[in-house]
Amino acid sequence: MFCNSKGWRLALLCACALWPAAAWAADPRIDELAQRLKEVQRQLDALKAASSDHKAALKQLQQDAAEKQARIREEMDRQARVGLTNGRLSVASSDGAFSMALRATVQFDAGYFAQGRNPPGVDLNSGTNFRRAQFGFVGTLWRDWSYNFTYDFGGSGTENRGYLYRAFIEYDGLAPVGFRVGAFSAYDSVEDATGGANLALMERPTAVTIARGIGAGSGREGAEIFAQGASYLVSLALTGGKTTDTASFDEQEAVVGRVAWLAVDRSDVKWLLNLDATHVFKPADLTAGPAASGVVQLSAGPELSVDGSRTVDTGALDARNVTEFGMETALNFGRLFGQGGWFHYDIARRSAVPDAGFHGWYAMASWSLSGETRPYDPVTASFHGLIPDAPLGKKGFGAWEVVARYSSMDLDFMPAIAPGAGGVAGGIQNIWSVGLNWYPNQTVRFLLDYNNIQVSHANAPAGDISANAIALRSQIAL
């Protein structure tokens, strides 16, 4: 009985122990939960795989974008570069080997002469004139070659209206030495090298105008070799006639030389010294035949372009050769600028009469009212016009400058002697000039000049000229 009771209890305990396992196995929710856990694990595995694929795709996309950007940049680098600096249109190849830029200078002058008791045949013209209307292109070829083609549709009595102003090609591959050939203005004096758009007054002084007209000047055909550096310029040119010459049977032949040295070169002080010389060893023949028939004529106007009169003039002089030499200096001291020069001219005659000699000089000073300084240009060994620190419309009123100059030219040689005996009564011209210049920006400029003109003739006082003139120039230079 006892044994049977003990066995029953043992069977009961085993049944109680097996019941939870049986109940767990029989519950369908457990299987569903397990399936969900498996699905979650599968999705997690899929997300991990997708994330890895996404990173790989993103990395590939970044590489493709970088390669495409590099190709675009390379293609853009091969394209020509177009610029419009200060209004000047320019185009250059990506490597800088080729370039072309538009150049233009337009000057419109208006002037009035208040004349004294001048000779009956002298009537200085009051009116207007396009002093310069120049358009052209400059640029480089194959990096070492440069060119300039400029045509001038303006002018007056001092420069012909409508002519080839510059047309030359230049080789710069042996820097600092260069060589040019064609039609150009040979390096001569400081004032001559100062471009027409950068002159402090509307016209160059008479002595410079005559000097540059002998063997240099705009449109002069020839060849030139030169060496340029930051503080020096040395040049030698062989020149012939001008592009406007039409009445010669054998062109003039001359050599033109210049040496310029920037003796002081500091940020606030620049001092330039200059020597120039021209020798015409064969004047142009004016008639056909083996015998030379050359003549030379030195003349100039009243330093105002609206009039083409020749107020001093030697007339045609029979000449074997002509020699000119000059000395100049220019000093830039902050806002103060000064420049001056002296020039001498000798004419060796073919006849038995004495050789003639003439001379002229000038002195000029300018003061920047707005504080700018005239920049030095080592390419031409001369000084440019002011560049406004505060252009008009950009919180400023541009640059302002006052200028004063005295110019003297003596074209008399033994004037009391008859021309047949060698006397030359070309006249003595003295001009006082003052000016006010306004630079609204780097491209536009206005000049207001006053000139007091006095021309005397020692042998013929009745031919003396006196006048006061006022003129205004409006200029745009690209």
C-alpha cells in the first residue's frame, strides 16, 4: 500500500515537470514570434548589405563627378579667355601664346584764339577738331612675337587726317633685347615717348615736335633694335620716310638713337635722365635724276591742334644732312612732377653758304590736387597720366591736376642776312601754358588749357604774332 502510494506521487511529479514544456510547444504565438525575429534579422542583414552597396555607389558617384569636373576644367582651360579690363576688349589663348586687344584713342578739341595785331596773312583758326581718332589692335603671336596695327582718322596740321599710324611686328624672344620693323614712332625723347593720351598738356612743346619730326614721329617706316629693363632703355633705329609721304623719289635715310636711365627709383621718388640724337644722312629727293635734290624744312604751330598754321618756319633749306640731339630729365616726387629738355638742330648745306643751327627748350611742372602720382612706364621710359584713387561715382571725384609749362623755339639763323647768303628768318616762338586736367576714371579725361603765344621776327617785326588761346579736350582712351 505504501509502495503504491509512493509510486503515484513520483508519477505526479514527472507529469508536473513535463507539462510546461508541452504547453510551450503547443503555443502557436511562439512560432510566430520566432518567425518575426527571423524576419527582423533578415531585414537587418539586408539593410547592412544595402548600406554597403550605397557607400560603394556613393564613392563611385563621387569619383565620376571628380573625373567629369576635371574634364570640364581641362576643356575650359583650353578655351580662349575674353577680358574687358577698363573697357578694353581683349582675347588671349589659355597658354598666353596668342593675344589680341582693341586699342582706341579719341580726342575732341575745341579752341578759341584771341589774336593781337597779327600780319594780314595770319588768322589763327578758332573751332573744333578731332585731334586723334585712333583705332587698332595689338597683341602677341607664339608668345615671343608682338604686333601693333593702328589707323588714325583724326589729326590736324600737325598730323595728317586719315593715315597709317602704326603697323609693325616685334620680336621679344631675346629679352631684354627686342627688334621691330614696320611703321612706328622710333624711341626718341621722353616727351615723344609719352603717348598722346598721356600728355600733361594738349600738345607737345615746339622743340620736341620739331625734333621728332626729323627722323622719328608717328608713321615713320624703319627698323629698330632696343634693350629695355626696369631702369634703362637703349635703342637705335634706321628710319626712312613716313606712311604719308608721296612727293619723294628717294626716301630719306636716318638713324635715331636714345639712352634713358632711371637714376633714382624709389616708391616716392623717380628721377629719369635721357639723351637722344637723330642724324639724317640722306634727305629725301624731291626731283627725279641722279643728282640729289633734298631739302629740309623745320616748322611748328602754336601748340594748339585746332589750328594748322605754321607760326615758326624755316622754309625749305637745301641740305646735305641734318643732325639733332637733345637732353631731358624728369622728376616725380609724390604728387609733384617736373620735366624739361633742351634740343639743338644742325643743317649741313650743300652750297657754300654757312651751315645753319637752331635750338629750343621747355620746362614743365604739374601738381596732383587729389594726391595721385604719375606712374613710370619702363617700356617707354616715360611717365603716364594720373590713375584716380577714387574714380567718379565710386565714392570719389576722380583725379585732378594742374600743369604749367614754358616752351621756347628759336628758328632764326643770322636773320639779318639774305636767304641767298645763308640767313634763315624762321622766327622765335615763346609760349606760356597752364592747364587743369580732370580724370573721372582711368579711361576718360578732360583737359582745359590756356596758351599765351608770342612769335617775333628780328628782321621783320611786321610779321610778329601774338595771341591768347583757350582750349578744351575731351578724351577717351582704351
